[in-house]
Amino acid sequence: MTRQVLLVDDDASVREALGQTLELADLEPILAGSYIVAKDHVAREFEGVVVTDIRMPGKDGFALLDFVRSVDPDLPVILLTGEGDVPMAVRAISNGAFDFLEKPCAPKVFLSVVQRALVARDLVLENRRLKRELAAGDAAARLLRGTSAQSEELRRRVRLVGRAGAEVLVSGPPGSGTPKVAEVIHLLSSASQHPFVKRSAAALTPDGLAEAVAAAGAGTLFLDEVSALDPSAQLTLLDWLDSGGEARVIAGTYRDLQALVDAGRFSADLAMRLEVLRVDIPPLDERKEDIGPLFRHYVALACEQAALPEPDITPDVVARLMAQDWPGNARSLMNAAMRFAMGLADPAPEQEMGLNEQLAQVERTLLVASLERAGGRAVQAAEMLKLPRKTFYDKLARHGLRAEDYRRD
């Protein structure tokens, strides 16, 4: 259990006496005589609680309570009150204070309230630790990278679909990674301990489909580019699905399946069965802010695999990557990253853009970078760029950016 107690009181004698009481109880007091000194110890990761006097010169205990809650609403604050401060302290409880103690208080009572606060803090920190471990172990977080709102929505959708047991259609433009998304869905499903079998639909005959189903067993069968499945194999797959086969089927395509149905080139019944659940992968050109993080990730992977030192990826390189079109999506970006890691080529050769286009792309890159550093706090990001708030918000709107998309918990 955490044992730290930030004790704030401008009266040195009271501060020392309570500090000794805490030490005798095998706790770790951090003594502060003012708001200014105390605030430097307050952080979201602070493994302790705060005990503060209400009446202090300058900013008082209520100001410290407000500051603590702005940093971490789950950090317990215990108020020390004088006789006339009790009504104020009671009101402070409704504003988020953990408890209050009237001075002078008996050591036993003081320690009892502090111990309760420490237990509450322990629970909060443990829950956060478990959430971090869950996120780190979550296949969607580990394998589907990107900071954009579209990427976050993709991860949310994949997690939701992963928990279901029905057939899934994963749709995305060429190179967007439908097989990877399908595998993540499998890893997040109850069948994750069973095989994930991937087959090219174009190469499957009815017998080959039967072999693939058998290989998947109680796991998942992924059919890559299901639109190319032979008509006879389409009927075989539909019959197998209607019979309630054991394996879960995930189909991938970059084509409009409904258009193929309308053209008589794909079974309407099979399309309906495969689209019980659907995951759409957004093209890279619609989430430009993902290009920088993805490129850095791919470069790091390439350097690790080839035992090469990681080259410097400057803002200029990222700006030119973002200015480039990526019809090949993640696959093309990955290829560019591999060439860059090996020093074979500039990943984004200069294109024939006008000065205004180049400046706009650099501006967008700087806006995104400031929002990422500020964790989505627009005011702080604007200060980093030394821009008036209205100007900053105008530029966000011009580039289609939203500060809330970059917020972190």
C-alpha cells in the first residue's frame, strides 16, 4: 500500500507534530508550508494523499483542493479545519474533498481518516495499472496503430466485433490491411486460442474450401478478397454457414460486394450472411495525422529486423509524407519506410506543389504535433505555437482538425 502523505500547513509546529504522527505510523510525510510548495508535489501519478489546512496566507486549502482536482480528481484531499471553518469544510466535501478534520484532532482519529484515504488511493492506482496492462495486452491497441479519430473508432469497432461470434466482412481499399484487421478480430475473440487460417479466396475450389474449414477447426477462417471466390465455392460456403459450422468466417474485400451482387457476379444470400457484422477500414488519405506515427513505427520495425540504426525522421520528412497521396495505403507507407530505413530513397520525393500548398502542409503538421504534445488541450497547444486562441481554433477548423481527437486519459 502507498504510504505517502503530502501534509500542508503554514503553522510549523502543527506541521511537525502531524508529520511525527505519520512517521510513527510507518507512513511517509512530505511537509509543505504553502500552496506554492505543495503544488510541485501534485501529479496524476502521485502515490499518496493530500492533507491540507484551510486557512493559509496567499492561496488557501480550497485553492489547493481545486488545483489537485484539476490534476487528478481521484487524488484524495483531507481538509484541516479550525472551529469556525467547519461549515466551509462541509461544503468542500460536495466539491470533491475526501474528508475534513477539526483541529486539534486526536492522533488516532487523524490516522484513521488518512488510512481510509490511502486505501481509496491504492484502489484508484491499482485500477489504472490494470487498465494500462489491459490496453498494452489488447491486440487492437498493439497492432492497429494510429492517433486519429478514425483509427480510434476502428479499434473500438474491432473490439466490439471481436467479442461477437457471427460472420464478419472487413472492407477496405487495397493495401489497407484487411488480413491484419481480421487477425486482430480473431485475437480478441473467444476463439483466440484456436487456429487462425488465412486463404486467398481466388484460389479456393469447393474441396479447398472444405480443407480450409477443417484446418480452422474451432478457430477462424479468413477469406482474403472474398469477391473472387468461385461461384461453386460460394455455394459450398453458403451451405456450410447454413449448417452452423464450427469455425468463424471473416471475409475481406476491397470491392463493393453489393455492386457485384447487383451485377449477378456474387451470391446475394452469401453476401447477406457475410455482412452480419462489418468493419470498414478508412483509407490513409482520410486520416493524414496517422501517417507520421505509422511511418515512425514501420521505420523502427525495419531497423530492428535489419539490425540498422534508426535514422532521424525530421518534421520536413513527415510534412512531405502527409502531402503525398497514398493510394496503396498502409502497404505503400510500409514499403516507403523500409526504403528509408535502409537509406535507399527519400520516402516522399518532392512533388510539384505550389508554395501555398507546401506551407499549408507544414502548418498542419505543426498543429498536429502541438496537439499531440499537449494531449489535446487546445489552450496549451496554442501557447506552444505562440498563437492567439482564436487564430489557433481558426487554423484547426481550416485543416479539419479537432483538439478532442488528441486527448489522452
